[in-house]
Amino acid sequence: NGQILFEQNSEVAVEVASISKLLTVYIVMQAVEKGDIDLDYQVPISDYAYAVSQDYDVSNVPLRQDESYTVEELIESVMIALSNGSTIALAEMVSGSEADFVTLMNSYLEEWGIENSEIINSTGLNAQYDPTDIESIDKGAQNMLSAEAVAIISFHLLKDHPEILKSTQINRKLFKYGTADEFEMTNYNLMLPSRTYEFEGVDGLLTGYSDKDGGSFVSTIVRNDIRVISIVLGSEGTETRYHETKKLFDYVFSAYMLEDI
């Protein structure tokens, strides 16, 4: 219901990397709900989206310009494999260009009262990233959001489009299954069932990593009829984010319960 159960340094903005994709997917899902596009809509792949999708030094699934991809397929590739090429293709489809899509992203943040933020692109990649230059991966600024901002975005995504959880709880899936372009997507969420930090009830959402600010993890869990969203940003290393998330979940379910009045 949006109630905050625990917070610490929640207004401090940090580099959130792929966590940015939560807002991108929310806006795409809004476009679907409004009837501007359809989940079966064929998404054109621009030269830039194609070039990014061929860079395996960042998270991706391979895209081609002579192949058809639906909105649903690309959203799934973002929510499971954090595909950057797919993210750009979706942003370009909704707004015509990634730059115009960023304007739309900022308008949503403004509407929700989020002020302490900086959105540069739809993916969370560094501002000077160039898919043809491996040295550019860590150059330039990144999207900056606070834990409070990410919580608001995540809350709206799950409240307005809970169907997204069908994708986020998938551990592994073949992209373009049954074609010559089959590609195994592996979910980065290690708290899902059968993964390293498995935690009962976790069914989403997304991870991110910044060289400057460390690992981030947005997770959601449903237990005892209560759905909780956990935001951990800027943790040292990639494993700490899972340990801190477990602490938050353990605290919540020991301190709170759902009761009819």
C-alpha cells in the first residue's frame, strides 16, 4: 500500500545503473495500457539499438534488423536479462528517440514528486558509452536515483502492472526459442528459487551495478498475504546487496503482520 516500513539514507541519490530500466518498462507498459501500442506490436531495431545489442561487455540479447521482435519479447528480455539493446529499442518505439523518452521519464518523476534525481538515458549505461569503443563503458555520468525514488517507481510498477512478475520470476529462458537466434537468458536475481541466495517468496525484481557506487538490488516478496518491496542501493560488492535484502525481509516479517480490523 506504499507504507514505508524501514528506511536509511533513503534520500541520497546514487548511480543505479540497470535499476533505471524499471522506469523504462513502466512507461512502456503504460503505453500498452493506454492503447498507444500493443504487446504484439512489432518493434523496429534502429542502427543504435542493434549496435548496442551486439556488445556483450554489457547485458544483452542479440538483436537483428531483419528480424521481428514483439514488445512482449523485448520487455521479457529486459526484465530477465537486463538487455540494453532491447531497452533502447523499446524507448525509441514509444517516443521516437531515446532523448525524447528521457524527457518522458523525467516527467513521470516530476509527477511523482521525485526531485533528487538525474536521468541521462533509458538503460542506466554511462553517458559516454559507445558500443564500438570498449574503453567507453565506464566513461561519463550515470543515472542517479535515491532509494526513495526507486521505491516509488517500483511501487507504481507492481501496483499498475503486476503482470510483470511473470517475467521477473523466471530463472532462465531461451530468447527467440525455436529459431536460429536462440539465446539463453539468465536472471541476475540470485534470490529466486534454486539460486545462490534463494529466499522463500521472492519473485522479482531487478539488479544493477555501478563501478562508482557498487551493487544495487530491488527485490519483492509475498509472504503471509503481504507483498513487500526492498530497495538496497550502493552496496559494496555484488553479494552484500543480497545479505542486506535478507536482513530487511527478516525484519519486516518479524515486526509486521497483516490483520483485519
